[in-house]
Amino acid sequence: MTHAERRILEFLFTSNATELGDLPDWFLALIENDQEDELSPELITAASFLFVRRERPGIKVSTARELLASYAADPTKMEELAERIQVFRLCCCFERLKRAGLYADVTIADPFDPDGQVAVKLTEADWQFFNSNPTETEKHIRMQGRWGMN
């Protein structure tokens, strides 16, 4: 287990954090440190233990590890957990974009539900821009600017 994974577990089991808004920036930054084609150990650890904590509030670390081991032993449960980790990953990205000011608000019903609802509210500037019927080129230029690419 990496130092970052231990830090994540310490935070999860010493706080009451169960929602994305409860997670500090350092936490989101650690779990976002993965590759496009591969999930980081930090993301897997954070998502797995947070998922278990949401399902069973008050669970102890040792019990959570046993429960996660049972998921690993069952291919169907493991596939379900892997899907939920991917959903959590996407929801964390939305949370980071909101905190960066790129969205006015993001509402996520359940950051682990593959069929869950997500609502994104654009900033006023983006709302006005996209309602002005911009050309595809204008949209492209604006998005590149938002991502610091021009």
C-alpha cells in the first residue's frame, strides 16, 4: 500500500465524508492521478472503501477489507465494483471542474450509481456563449481556451 493510499484510508475512516463535496482537494487530486487506460491504486482504494462506507456506515477498516476481499473473490461482484469505480472516477472529475469554476454547479445523486442522475449548471458566461449560437470554430476556440490550449 502506498503512502497516498494510507493517507486516503486515514482520512476516510477518521472523517464522516461520504459525499464528493465532503472530500478535500488533496484527496481528489490524489485519486485523479491515474492514466487514461489504467486506474491508479489510489483511485481504486479510495473508491472501494468510500463505496463500502456509504453502503455500511460505521464499518471498521478490517471489516471493510474483508468485504472487499469477498468482492475480489466473486467475478460478478468484482465487475460491479469495477463499474462503480469508473462511475466514481467520472463524478470526481465533475467535482474538480466545479471547484475550478468551470461549472457553476454539479449535482450528483449517487457517485457510484451507473444509472444515477447528474446535473451540470453552466457558468453565466458559458450559458450566454452557448445560447448565442456560436459556430463550431468559435466553440472549438472557446474550449481550447478553457483548457489552456491557446
